[in-house]
Amino acid sequence: MTDADRTKPLVLGYIRQHLLMTEDELVGVKARLVDYAFAEGFTMGTVFIEQRESTPAAFEALVQAISQDQASAVVLPSMLHFAVLGAPLAVKLTFERATGAQVFVAAGLDWSH
């Protein structure tokens, strides 16, 4: 993180990698989360990638990182990325209450490329 970045609130990312997601698709989704963070005035921190075979390891690491990194928010490509953990809205509300970090969905981005 650069000195200029420290003036902006930190946001972390969370992506559930689905079974048929290619590495190129994953790179594209991560780039769009970074674009969203920049457009909304955040500094992008770590993007946690949930793998099917290790669920919920990335989510647990995300929860720990919120307090360690003093992140104020988390950005997801869509609420469906919380679905593997339970009902997405319930996961969001519980997560926000437990961590104090807001959850944002990177809506409005062009996900086609």
C-alpha cells in the first residue's frame, strides 16, 4: 500500500471460485473488484478466493483480516458468492454485525469481459 492509499478506507474482496471458472475468468473478476474499489474511493486490499474443496477457509481468513487490516468493507461480485455459506442475506447481516465491516456488491460493472 502506498502513502496515498492510506488516505482511503481499505476494502477487501471475496470471490467463491465456481467449478468451471477458468484462471482468466478469475483474474477478470478480481480486476473488476479492484475497479469497483477505486471508483468508490477505497483502497483494494487482499481478495480472498474460496475454493470448493476448502470452504470456508477463505471466508474465515477474510473475517480475521477485517480486524488485522482494519478494513472497513468487503466487496463481492454478487451476493451469490456468499451462498455456499448459507442464505446470502443472512450471511451478509451476520458478517456485518460480527465484523463491523460493510458488504458491498460490485453491481453495475460490465462483467462481460
